Amino acid sequence: MNDFLEFVKDPVNGIANWIFGLLTGWGMAPDLAGGLLKLVGAGVMCLFGLMLVIVLIWLERKLYARIQDRLGPNRVGWWGILQTFPDMVKIFTKEYITPKGADIVPYNLAPILAVSGVLAVWAVLPLSSTIYGADLNVGVLYIVGVGAIGSLGIILAGWASNNKYALVGAFRAVSQMVSYEVPMVLALLVPVLLARTMGVNSIVHAQSVWFILVAPLAALMFMLTSQAEVGRAPFDLLEAESEIVAGFQVEYSGLKFGMFFVGEFLHAFTISLLTATLFLGGWRGPWAQEWPILGVFYLFLKAAAVYFLVVLMRIALPRFRIDQMLNFNWKVLTPLALVVLMVTALVEKILFDANITLQSAPLGYVLVHLAINALIFAGYLWLALSNQKQREIPVVGKPRPTAVPPKP
Amino acid sequence: MIPLSWYLIFAAALFSIGLFGVLARKNAVAILLGVELMLNAVNVNLVAFWRYRAPNMIAGQAFAIMIFAVAAAEVAVGLSLFISIYRRRKTVVANEIDLMKW
Amino acid sequence: MTLLQFVFLVIAAVTLLSAALVVSSRNLVHAALWLIVSLFGVAVLYALLDAGFLAVVQVVVYIGAIAILFVLVVMLSPVAPKDNRSQVDARWWLPGVLSVLLFGGLVWMLSLWQGFTSEVPPVADANQLLVQLGSELVSPNAYVLPFELASVLLVAAMIGAIWVAWERK
Amino acid sequence: MTTETLIWLLPLPPLAAFALIVLFTNRSKALSHSIAVAAALLSWLGSMAVFIQAIGVEHLGEHPFHSVLEWLPVGDKPFEIGVLVDPLSAVTLFFVGWTVLMIFIYSVGYHNFGQPAGDHDHPGLPPHGATVHGHTVPSVEPMYSRFFAFIALFAFGMYTLVVSDNLLTLFVGWEIMGLCSYLLIGFWFAKPSARAAAIKAFMTTRVGDVFMLMGVAYLYAATGTLSFREIFFNEEVLKHLAETPALGGFLGFSAAGLIGVLLFIGTIGKSAQWPLHVWLPDAMEGPTPVSAMIHAATMVSAGVYMVIRMFPLLSAGWEEGGPLTPAMTAMAFIGALTALFAATIALAQNDIKRVLAYSTISQLGYMIAALGIGAYVAAAFHLVTHAFFKALLFLGSGSVIHGVEHGVLHTGNHKVDPQDMFNMGGLRKKMPVTFWTFLIGGFALSGFPFVTAGFWSKDEILADAFANNLPVFLVLALSALLTAFYTMRQITLTFLGEPRTKEAAHAQETPWTMTLPLVVLSVFAIGYGWVGIPEGLTGGAIPNWFHEFVAGTLPEHLPVLEFNILPMLFSIVIALTGLGCGYYVYRNVKAGDPDPLQKPLGMVYDWLKNKYYFDQLYDRIFIQPSIWVSEVFTTLWVDRGLIDGILHGVARISYSVGGILRNDFDLPVINQFIGDGSAKVVRSAGFELRKVQTGRIQQYMVAAVVFAVGALAFFLLR
């Protein structure tokens, strides 16, 4: 009974231990067995992530529809929950088209990179106090690093397709992703600073109070910039259908296109997970320490909440123009992120010297940080509004009626 | 376990390959790629020496980080130079950029 | 042969092979892509050497910034020729011989050193190493000056790069 | 903040004001004078605070406020500079603070702040007036800000001088003031006369300063220190100085005597004593606040202040009642002579400011003479009272001139000199405030009995002279009589009777910025005397505070003089007589009348009018010969004849030698063989070698690597 309770508390590690015991019992060397187990674990994790996408797609379509006053998928399964499966079957059976003049290896490598770059993030995400891939002590930096692989995939896709639209999409992708990486890293440094560690699990452990209360600005900026990293609306310039057809993925078909699709959805959910982990206390919750399986539940609950916001943003906001996108990054986010980081570091140091920490005096600590954040934001708004100039929009030609037949 | 010699031989090989690239490639960008390989070889050496000979002194890693910075600076300046050169002379082939001859 | 040695050999082989492709491939974009593979191999080697931070920084800086910059320049600008002409000099054998000579000389010279085959000493705590690196990089007694100089260098290089590549109308 | 810190800070606000005005606020007149006046106010506040602190300390002389800093390492010990406030500096600070502040405020009105810019005003010329609605009104000074910058620097110099604890920083302040007086006298530099006056003042004082610097250097060489405390409070040093013969007995002076005389020459220059007095009357070319600042309150006082400060050194070896030291003799002689001599000249001057200028010289002579006969406290007392009433008189005269200029602008007749007293008269009714304050100042100057400050200080000098040195007493008494006479002459001509010109009839009272300082200063011109009433007169009912306080400066306290009613009666009689005569003689001067004195004095009047022809004398003795030496002797004979001749000879010889060398050696050997030959060799070598330089970077690199591999191989295979 007791064993059963232990198993229920932490089924994942329970199964892993059971298999480990089974393998070593068959006479396998312990480290080989451990390595094998890790490989299997990674496989399961990837599979889980990919499966998750099925739900995510349904969820997003449903949300989309409801917000646009439609019903959305409602035929296959309960509330259309199985709608994704026929879609999958359809996409599996599509023809693979490889354009002439494409660079074969990068062309085929690109979708793989796009998905694997996202999945690599999962390696350091602690799903619960005991369930995680690797407790890397440079976890946050690792997340930033593998983000580069994803953008590499997009660039390769754009270039290798030998298509002008795709290339333009790739250029946009690079300028957007490389630019937004700067404020994203700066925003990520804030929780690192507060927790005094780069290990993701340690950051979760340090959040006796959710960091979104201590560093709301950093959380906000992380959410915005990671949206840009994903390349979803309002930052979907790299695939902007109305301008460059589908951007970098224009020449892909069938499952290759599906992989980009999966990568995007998974990425969106992954950043929700990351936001939840770094700013919303991760798997922390009542009894999560004793019942690790509860932690998984809490984490996904929080991530779902964030994901809802992300989807809402995608639905509600129109696309940026490219100059607006770059201006927003370099003239708004980056300076703000720098200020937030420096001020947070300063305040943290002062509070630390005054012996006010998250552990010793949580209320005062949080209030001081909140006030500072509010102050920065207010100051920034004031600056931005006072410097705002009415820019004159140059009139290039006379406005032309769109639906008037030409005069004879 | 892995002896230090493996790393050193690996670094020497990487360095030599990079050197070949620097000396033999026509395109200036490719030369820069070779330079990157050489810098990486040096970095591997630094880190290997740090780990095997003086793990308690952090100098090896610190130098490696400096080299990262230098490499980034070098690539940025180098590539912008090539772009600028291309604009004026319509080539970045190293052997054709020989204004500085007699 | 232990697992680690096996891993090392595989990674080293991949790295060297892709490095060779970097210097020999005719398509510059491919060369840049092979460079990424090679750099990734080096990052794995860093991880094997217990320098996890450097490994990640290698990925962030080299692959995330430098290599992407290469790829971008090669794709974007007309500096890379679009045809498949040979990308090495006609007299490529001379550098080749020189490189081989240099490699041989280096290995020989190193083999004369008694520390050539030294084994890896145990290290207490990898976490502690990271903390030590972090504190020494900003400690006035250690590397804060080089560190700051490096940042100044980066800024100067960035401004210089923008200035040089600026297209003046 | 400790008092010492405050003292360190005292000179700084004016300096800051100078810097600010010069660097930033030159364009804004209001800002400039605000900064300057604020700085003067700050320094005034500080001075008053220090003064109040100082009078609260018992035996301030033994325990002054003193603070030193190590400044320059000199030899084996650092040279220290510092600040010192002892009783003498305290009373000096008191009057400097007040007069400087008053003059700053006065300057605002004097330079017509608030008036429109002039029609034809030109920087470097006094403003000519502006036309508003057809009326001519005074116009604002075009270089207004510049004036305040200079005058602030000037105040900085004076404060530095007063608070410094050693001769060197004192000398620094002294020289800053010298520079500022040059700048300010020549403030209207487009006027040739102002230019000449500035140069004259600068050159003349320079003569004195050089001697003073020699004295300072000698003192430092002899004692190894310039600090006042270290020299004066050290019996041995003074004794040693008094007994050592100077320069190995040359001239028969002791070291103290020679140093004293040299320093005193500095004072002669700065305080315009005979024979270096010539610059001061000419210095009236500057704006009137400058005249008040330089020639009454601060700069000429600085000279007297310095000799009072150096009195222990000057009197080293002198016993009370004993024979005077050489320096004291010189001071007594020159002081008395100057007092009388300047007073006589003042009799025959018509320019209102010039009379005051000679009066200043005369009064300074009083102080010097008093010091010469050992009347230390009396000299200091007269210094303070004189500063107040002379500043008052100068500012008053400026106010009068301003008023008459108003009349000149009104009538438009610019031929009328607004400074000539014979063009005035009857201003009493037009300018009541100016009249009453001027009257107070004038009475203080002439020593009107009992109520004025001048009476008490002058009386103290006369009493001292009466007791110690009868000839000096007689000379000083005579000059006191003359002083009273010319003062009354001035008042009568200016204010009393009827206006002698239309301009005087249209004179106007000046604005409050000018009259307020007059009122404030006249309070001191009366009241300040009461702190030094001889105890003998009141039977000790009122203590002679000033004597007790200032006498404490010296290590040995000078005894209070036995009260003697005789000299006091004498001075009362003299003052009243002089005033009465002055009024009687000048009461009925009509427009166009000559000076009533001209007839009875005859030749002498011309002498006086022309200042004993001193300027002409100096012209003959010094200026003409130097012009001759420079133009004829040096230029024509030595330069053109001798030196040029030698040079031409040398040139001819070198030319011919050069020709031989060139034709027979340089061209064939060096040029053709060595020069061209080596060039040919290098050229052909370079022609062959340049093929190596391909401009291809990879070839260079290959070469470098070949060399590196070769070196590696060399070291490995060796």
C-alpha cells in the first residue's frame, strides 16, 4: 500500500526505477543502463511534447473560433477534440515537393532543426520537483543557446528553398530573432539575478514568492520578446501571408510543412512553460513537494493560463510593420530591459545589504521591487509620451478608389 | 579516461585545418572562416590545459571568454570590411585585392 | 575503451571532418553551415572538459551570433560567388604541405613534453567552478579589467563595423 | 563648520563670481550683477561671522584663528600657506566686508542698470546716454558684466590678502589687486587718458612691488619662513634679524632694517606715498566705484595694512621712546611729508574726485607717519575709520557727478565737465541724501570734534605724535588744518550757495542703489569712532575697546598713551578753524569766478595746481632719458652700428666660406658620389626587391608560416 502511494506520488520516477532495476537485473552494466534509460526518457519526453501539439492545435482553433464568434471544430470527437487526427492523416499523405535549384541537405535539415531546437528546451525544464531531464547549472543560458538553433532552421529553410519570398522571410526572421534575443536575454537575467543561479530548477526552488510579483516588467518583456522569437502574430513578419505568401516555409509541403507548424505551436507552448517556470513559480503549489505528480499539474495549469494570453495576443493584435518591429525592439524594449536589469541589480544589492531577502522579509522585499518596477514603468511611459511627436505621414500619391471600373 | 594528448592533437589538427583554409581559400569570407577554426583550436587548448593542469585557477576559462569577445569583434569588423571592399572593387577574392603592391 | 572515450572520438571525428569541409567546400553557404557543425563539436568538447558554461556560451556566441552572421553575409551580400568554381588557390598544395608540416611539428613538439599524457584531475564541484568563474570575471583582483576591456572592444568593433559597412548615398 | 574653515572659504565667493561671469553670464547684465552682489554678500556674511567670533575670543592675539596647509615642498620642509585672523585682520575684515558690499551695490546704480542701451555707446567708452521719447537719459554701461567680473576678482584679492597668514599669499592677493586696478582704471580703454592712467598705475606700483618682492625674498632667505606668527612671535628671530648686518654691513642697515625698508617701498608704491604718488590722482579715470574700491577702501589700505602687519619686523630693535629704526625713520619722514604735500596740492584742485584722491594720499601719509613714530594702534584705527569715510566720500562724489551728468544730458551741453566743482553749487537742495552723507564724510575727514569717527582716530595719531615726536606733530597738525580747509572748500563749492551752471541746476538725486550705500557708510563714518574714545577723556566710563582689542595683536602689548588734553584741544581748534576758513573763503563764488585763493597765493597756486610739476619732473628725469636711451643709444648706436656691423661682417665671411665649400666639396663629393650614388644603388635594389611585395595577403601569410615552421623545425631538429 505504502509502495503504491509512493508510486502514485511520483509515477515517472517510479517507472524509471522499475525499468532500471529490471535492466540491471538482466545483467546490464549500471552506467549503460542509466544511459539507455536517459535515451528512453528523452524519447518519451519528445513524444509527449509532440503529442501535446495535437491538443494545442485543437485548443487554439477553438479559442480562435470562440473569440471570432464561430464554433470552431466540432465534428470529430467531443467538441471536435479529435479534429487534429484527420488533419494529421491528410498532411501525412500529401506529396513532398522539392523545388528545382533547392539546396537539398539544408532544405531537408531545416524543419528538423526547427522542431529540435524547441524540443531541446524541454531538456532543462523541470516538470516537477523530481521530474526533469537535466539540472544544468547554466540552464537559462542553455535555453538562449538552443533558441539560436531554431532561428538557424528558419534561415536555412528560407535560403535553401531557392525562392525569393522565402529568402525575404529568412531575412526578416534573422533581423527579428537576432534583435529580440537581446532584450530577451536581458529580461531572462532578472530572474537569474533574483535567484542567484542559472539553473532552471534552482530558480523554481528560489521562488517562494512568484517572480512575476518581484519583476513584473521582466516577465512582461520576456513574454513579448519570446513571442517575437516564436514568430507568431503580432510578430509574424517572417511568414506574413499577405506580403510574402508564407515566408520561409513557402516551398515546403506535406510533413515538412507540418513540422514547421508543429514547431511553431510547440514553441509557443514552450515559452508559456518557460514563463510559468521562471516567473510563476513553476511546479510550486500546495503539496507539490510531497506529491511530485501534482507539480506537473500545477505547471501545466500555469502554462495553460499563459498560453491563453499568448493566443489572445495572436488573435487580437494586427501585424507590425518591419520598421515598427525593429523600433519597438531597439528603442523601447532594449533600453527598458537594460534599465530594469541595472535597477533590479542595484535594488537587490541594497536590499541584500539591508538584510531584506525573499526569505527573511518577503512582504517588504516584494513591495520594494514592485514599487521600483512601477516607478521605472511610469518613468518610461512619461518619457515615451513626452517625446512623442506627431509624425507626418508622407502622401505618395492620390488615394485611389479600389473598386471603381476604369473610365472608358 | 581521456588523456590530455587527445585534446592537444585534436586542437593541433583543427588549427592546421584552419590554417590551410586561411592560406589556400580564395574568398576573404572563407579566410575568415578559417580564422574562426584556428581561434577555436586555441580555445580548446586553453580549456584543456585549464582542466588538466590547473583546474583551480580559472585563467584558462577566462582567456577563452576573452577570445570569444575578440572573435565576435573580429567577425563583425571583418565582414563589414569585406562588404565595404566589395562595394568599391566588386570582389572579395583575396588575390585580387592587391592595391598595396609595388 | 570507455563510453567517454568513444564519445570523444566520435565528436572529434565529426568536428575535424566538418572543419575539413569548411575549408574545402565550394559553396560558401555550405562552408558556413559546416562551420556550425564544427563549432558545435567544439562545444561538446567543452562540455566533456567540465566547462559547461563555455559550452553554452560557445553555442550562444559562435552559433547564435558569429555563424549566423557568416551565413547571413554569405546569403545576403554578393561577396560569395554563385557559380561552382574552385574556391581554393591554384597553388593550394603549398599551404597544404605547410599545414601538415605544422601539425606534425606541433604534435612532435608536444609529445616531447612530459605532461602530454597527463590524466584529468578530479574536480570537487562543477557548480563551484561556475561560481568561481563568475566571481573572478568581475573581481577587481582578477579579471575585471580584461573583461571590461573586452566589452569596450566589442562596442568599438560594433560601431566600427556599422561605420565601415554603412552605405553612403 | 569651524571658524577656520569659514575663513578659508571667505575669499572664494568673489572668485567664483568672477569665473561664472567671465565664463557663462557675460551676456546677462542682471545675472552678472546678481552673482557678483550675491558673492559679496556671502563674503560679507562670512566676514561678519568671523568678526563676531573673533571679538568673542579672549586674548585673540595669543590664540588667533589659524589654520595651515602644506603647499609646496621646499628644501627639507614644506612651505605652508594658511589663513589667520587675529585682531588686526578681524577689524580689517570688518571694514573690507562692509565697504566691498556697499561698493558692489553702488556699482549697480552707478552703471545705470535698468536704463536703455545708449544710442552711440561703444565698449570702452563711458556711456553717452540714450534718447527715449525725445529726452536724453543716462544709458547703461556696455561692458556692465565685465565690470562686475573685474571688481569681484578685485574683492577676491583683497580678502585673500587680509586672511593670509604669510607674506607670500599676501603678496599674491596684492598682485591680483594690482592687476585688477590696471584693468579697472583702464576700464574705459577707448579713452586715451584712461589707457595712459592704467599703464601709469601699473608701472608705478610695479616699481614698489619689485622692491617688496626683494624684501620678501630676503626675509625668506634670512628666516626660512614667511609666516607672520612664526616671525613675530619669536623673539629670537626678530632679535637675530635686528642684530645681523644686512648684506655684510653694506649701507649700514641691519637685516630687519633692510627688509623693512624694502617692504615699505612696496607700500609706497601701493599706497601712493611720495615719491610714487603720481599714479593715484590719474587713476580717477576709472569709474567711481573703482576709485572708491581702489583708492579708499581696499587697495591703498592694503599697503598700510601690510606695514601695520609687518610692524614688529619694522620696529625690531626699537624700544618705546628710544631712537627710531631706519625703516621707522623713513616711514615717519615720508608719511609726514606726504601728508602735508598732498594736502597742499588738494587745495588747488578743481576736480571733485582729484581733491579726494590727494586727500587719500594725505591721509595715508598720516597712517604711515603714525606707524613711523610707533603709534601702531592709532594707525590701525585711522585705517579703519578712513576706509569708511573715504569710501563714503568717493561714492558721494560719484553720486554728485552722476547727478550733474543728469543735468548735462538734460541741457545737452557736453562741454561742461560734470566733475569740476566750479560747475556745481547749490546741490544741497537737489540731492539731499547725497549732501548730508557727503557732509558727514567730509566732517569725518576733517575731524569735526566729538561726533565723527575721523576726529577720534586723527586725534589719537596727533596725541601720539605730540607725545613722541614734536616735528612730526607739527607737520601733521598743519596738514590737518589744510585738510579741514580743502574739505570745506569742496563742500561749499559743491553743495552750498547757488547753482553756477544750468547743468547743476538740473541735477537729480541718484537711485536708491547708490544712496543706500551712502547712508550705511555714513553710519559707520560717525559711529565707528566711538569704539576708540580715549579713556582719559571719559575717565574710563567708556572703555577704549579698539585699543585693547587691536593692541592684542602684538606679542608685547603697547601701553595706552597717557591722556593729554592739549593735543585734543589743538585738533579741535584746527578742525574748526579749517572748516570755518573754508566756508568763509568759498561761500560766495559766482559762476566764472577764479579760485579766490589764486590771487593771494600767486605763483604758489600755480605750483599747487600743477602738483608741484611732479609729472613733468618725472617726465624729464625718467621718461625722456629712457626714450632717448631706447631710441638713440640702443637702437641707432648699439643695435644698428655695433651689433649689425659685427653681424654683417660675420655674414660676409661665412658667405664666402660657404661658397668654397659648396663648389669644391659639396657638389662633386657629397651630391654626386655619396648622394646620387647611394640613391642609385638603393633604387636598383628596390626595383629588384619590390617584386616580392605582391600585395596578396595570403602570400605574405604563407611566407610567415614557412618561417614559423622553419623555426619550429630548427629548434626541434637541433
